[in-house]
Amino acid sequence: MRRDVFQAIADPTRRAILVLIASQAMTPNALADHFDTTRQAVSKHLRILTECELVNPAPAGRESYYHLNADRMKIIDQWLSQFKSMWEDRFSELDNLLSTIKSTPK
Amino acid sequence: MRRDVFQAIADPTRRAILVLIASQAMTPNALADHFDTTRQAVSKHLRILTECELVNPAPAGRESYYHLNADRMKIIDQWLSQFKSMWEDRFSELDNLLSTIKSTPK
DNA sequence: CATTTATGAAACCAATCAGTTGCAAATATA
DNA sequence: TATATTTGCAACTGATTGGTTTCATAAATG
């Protein structure tokens, strides 16, 4: 069972869940209202997000508020950082254009 | 066929390919030497990376050098940016600790 | 010109994925 | 206490995934 943050954010519904709870913790039912799927499907996404610790459930009575653990996003940011110098380089656009031209079949 | 950058970087082999060609463009054969899979498997990964334009092939004779298109990584960085203020907040660590404590079953 | 090398595409396979329905447990409410 | 609500888990299903083997094409080499 591979359960890393990269696989977790690969699904568009899970990315949307993360964005939703970023502003406010939400229950599975409240989240499900925002999607065209069943509550159970959202619950499964929450399980995956919880397993890789991108979210934390906070039980409150019979409800459970899922909080974003933004700290875990650092993992993605850190991986991205090794490429950042390449796209911040002001010549990178030209490089990409040239390699695209070279790779275009005649 | 969903082929976005988030799905592309979900696979660890594809992430490793991106890191390898970041420093130098490489052919499929040269890349395959770094993995415990067949050349054809690497070729399939390259097809996926090409389809979402994370890499560009540059044909050279019977070889084909795959270049990184670091610019496309911006898409991930932009998505991440909406959370960045949360983990840069010096109180976020404390927040996470508190929500973890609250969610721990008694 | 025949052979070797590099590549990409197709067909197939086991495993995983995202979704569903159904159910059980726990909490709130009448 | 009986009922309704909220949640999580198990079982199942069709689609997708990452991998393999096989084959065809194109370019370099003898």
C-alpha cells in the first residue's frame, strides 16, 4: 500500500478536499456536499489523506472535523525546490522553445 | 485518459526520471540503466511525461534525448502556493500539534 | 547490402484505484 | 428508550496502472 503525499494529491477530488479544508475544518458530510459522489467515496479519500498525514481528524461527538496539516505539503515543496532554479532562470523559456523546435518532426 | 502533471509525478520512477534529466538530457536506454525495469517500461513513463509536457524529446539520429521542461513544474508550485502561508506561519506547528492531540482517542 | 542498435507501439497481465451498496457502531434527539 | 444522524468499514465492480513480452521501423555499422 503506497501511501505518499505525491500519490495523494494525484487525485483531483483529493486536491479539492485539501483546498476546501484549508480555509476551514470540515466533516465528511459537509465535504460530500461539494462533490458529485457519495459520502463514502469522500470518506475513502479522507482515509487516504489521513494515512499520509495531509489531514488530521478531530472527533467531536458523532461528527469528525478534518483539519489540513499544511506542514506535510512541505514534502512536495522540497522536491520541487530542486527544479526551481531552472524555471526561475530567465533564459529557461528560450531553452524550452529551442528544445521544442529541435524535437518537432520536419 | 487523464494526463496531468499531478498524476505524472505520483509515480516514484517518473519522479526519478525527472531528477535525472534535470542535470542532463538522456536517452531512454541511458535512463533505463538507472532502474530495475525494462527499457520499454521507462519508455512508457517517458510517453506519459511527454504527454503532459514535463519533458520534450529531441530526436538525434536513431537516438532521442529527453529534456526536462521545468517550466511545467510551475503548475504544481502554483497549486502549492495557496497553502504556503499556512506552513510558513510560525504558529502552524503548534496548531498541528493541538489538532493531533484533540484527535487522539482517549 | 546484411546486421546491429535504438526506439516506439501493441497486446496482455496482475495489482491498484475510485467508486458503489450495504451494514454496524456510536452519538444525538424525540 | 426508540429513532434518527454521522461515521467508518467491508465487499464488490469496472477502469486504470505499471509492468512484461513481442514486434515493426528507422538509423548506424560491418
